[in-house]
Amino acid sequence: MRTRTTTAGLAATLAALLALTGCSSSDGGPHAAASTPAAAPAPAPVQGGGSGYEGPRPQDQNLLAWTGDPNDAGHVTAQSAAGVGGRITLVRIGLREQITWSNIWLGLAGVDANARLSDCYLGVYDATGKLVASTADISPQLMTDAVAKPLPLTKPFTAAPGTYFIALLLNGNWATNALTLKATGAGISVNAGLTPPALRYSTVLTGQTSLPPVLNLAEQSTSTINTGWGSQWYGIS
């Protein structure tokens, strides 16, 4: 009787040990699966680099494009008639989608009631230097209302994505610090890393009374720019 009791006790102990081993096994058995906690779901990726902020866009102000946020165009730039009269001033702008271009917005900061203006124009040249659109003479608009104002092209055009140059031509006589335009304040530094024909801000030609049909952009100059003729702000609609 004592032998049978001892044998039965050993058998019961062995069975308990086997059951315990099965519960702690990591071999993928049913007991292991039940004891493994479920993996937590991966967090959703954060959009927009994590900040959730986007800077101002032209569309926020009912424009199609601009040379920069007008909130940064706080500088007033002025030049004498002798300094820029008859010169064509170019500001480069890049379009990343096709638009119908109808107006060029100019920030007019100050007017000269005694100015005598004539043959003043805004225009658009493409990357090859071809004139693709222009305004009528804007002399009257430069004499009134010192605000940001749209100046219509004589004929709207379809502008494909690419590089364009907004051209400004002034002629006449005016007081240097009276007729003024809103600008970024960047003159010399605006062309950092650039050379003709891809300067962001430049002048070409002298003695012009109208915008020629073609410009040689390789002739872009910074001599007038470097005297303080700050890069004008423009918008497109």
C-alpha cells in the first residue's frame, strides 16, 4: 500500500509540473497565445511636418500668385526720374500651375501730385524674353490712390507653369521721395546665388518709351538695383 501511494503521489506531482510548463511556454501554443498582450496600434502619422501651420497663400487674399506675402512688403522704395526713367525694371516670378492672368497688382505707397508722367507701363515677359502681355499707359493710376491696386492687362492670357518677369517702365518727371512703391526692401541681396538671365531683380535697357516685344535677358543689370531701388511687390489676379 505504501508503494502504490508513493507512486500515485509522484504521478500527480509530475502532471502538475507539466501543466505549469505548458502555461509558461512561448512556443506558440494555445496557453502562450492567451497570455501574450495584444500589440498597441501604431499612432497615425502627423501631417504637415507636425506643426499644423501653413503660411499665407495668394488664394487667401483672392489672388492667383504673388512675388511674396504683401505683409512683408513694408519697405517704401523710391528712385529719381534720372535713375530709372526709361529703364525696364524686371521682377522674376514663378508659376507652379496654369492660370488666366488678367491683372498685375502694384503696391503704390505714395504719389506726387506735381508729377508729369507719361509712357508708364507694366508688362509680362516669359523665360525667353518674349513680351506676352502688357497694360495700357498706367500714368493716371500712378497719380492717385496710394494703395495696392490691380492694373489690368490689355488682354488676359493663359499663363502656363514656368518663369515670368514682371516689367515696370516709368517715364516723366517726379519728386524722388514722393512717387514711391511698396517693396520687400531687398535690393542687392535678392539676387544671391543668381546670374543673368535668371536674376530675380534687375534692369535692362535705357531710353525706352514702350515695352519692346523681345528682351535679351542675358543683359540683365544690377547697377541700378545696387543703388537702393528695392524689389517691388506684385500680385496677380
